[in-house]
Amino acid sequence: MTPEERRRARRTPSNVPLDLYDPKGHMVTGEGRFVNLSEKGGLLVSPKPLKVRQAVRLHVQSTGSSPLQLSGRVIWTRKQRPGYAYGIEFDSAAPSLVPHF
């Protein structure tokens, strides 16, 4: 990481699909995906607009097993075509999603 980098953990590229839910368990959008991940958070893209500081629950789809459930919040948001990009901070570390460095 460069000195200008504000991330607290190293990111690794990803293409992990997921489903987004609000904290009460209501589906926010059908699908999204992580572009990169760390133990602390990730870059998420989705067609659904979310707000900064909005809490989210993420059901990460995994081949051959039940979805991994994570919770976090939106740190930043950026409009892009198509949809939106979000910085997500996890409430707790997600070591099973991220390869060890």
C-alpha cells in the first residue's frame, strides 16, 4: 500500500457474487458483486442505490455450500454506468473470503 492509501487492510481482486439485504432481512437488491476484498471490507458494485452509513447484510454466494452472511455499512458511494460502486466496511473480519497474504 502507498502512504496515500487510506485502507487499513490489503485488498485482493474478486468477482464474488452476493445478495444484499437491509438489517431487518429484507432484500435490497437481487444481486451485486465484490470487485475487491479485504478482511475489513470491500468494493461492491450493484444496480441499487444505497446511502452512506446505511447498514447492509450480505449473503455471499458460495458454490456447493450455504451463503456466508456478513454485515457492514456503506462508507462511500459513487455512481457509475451501470449502477453504483460502494465502499463497504464489515462489522467483523471476513477471513474465509480473503486469501491469506
